[in-house]
Amino acid sequence: MDLEHGDLEKHGLQHLWDEFWSSRSNGFISALLETAAPICLDCGFPPRCVPIVRRLADAGVELWWLEADTQLAKKYFLDRATVSEAAFNEQMANIEASRPAIMELFGQHVIRAFREDGAHVPYEEIYAQMFK
């Protein structure tokens, strides 16, 4: 589910997600854990939200970090034209400043998002690594 492009609404989970981020409600986590099929939540988050993401891990949600070369990621983000270069640079600086806490949270669950030649790793390959 792409949390930034309407999938929560499509699956009737938007209100539970909003409650999860704004309070201590765990209704969203309960709804996820009741699902029989594996679910991948695609969600970028600002590093200031690490404590909220930690709640997912504490509830048993397996977290994965998609890692990318900064310049390559910047090219793709700017091509999408959904964020400004300044916003991208600020997010990357915040990630670097918070990297120890982020890596502690994600541990060994880090996947490279781009191949050496700069091509995206296909989602199917990423999911195959996650759902072995």
C-alpha cells in the first residue's frame, strides 16, 4: 500500500492511520495484523517521526529501509516534481543527522533501491527480499 498516494483510503484504513499518527491508538496496527496476506506499507517519513515508526516495530511490524545513492535519489525525486529541491535537501540532511537512530530501528533490514547502473530495482525483487 502506498500511503502517500491514496491506498489507505482505497482500503478503508485512512482514519485508523490518522489516529495512529496523532495519538496512541493502535487500531491501525490491529487492522494490519488481522490481514492474512503480507502487506507492504510504502511510506516515507521525516526523521522526527522515528518514535512513531518505532511503535510499528514494537507491535511486531517488520520494518525495511530502502537505501539509495543521494544524487540518484535526488534525480528521481526532482523528475517526479512532487517536492522542491530545497525540501529534498532538507529531508536528506535530517536523515543523515538521524541515521544512527534510523539504522538502530531498521537493523539489517536495508535494501538498495537502485542498481549500480542507476536503474530502479523492480518492486517484485524488493518484495521477494522482504517476504522470503
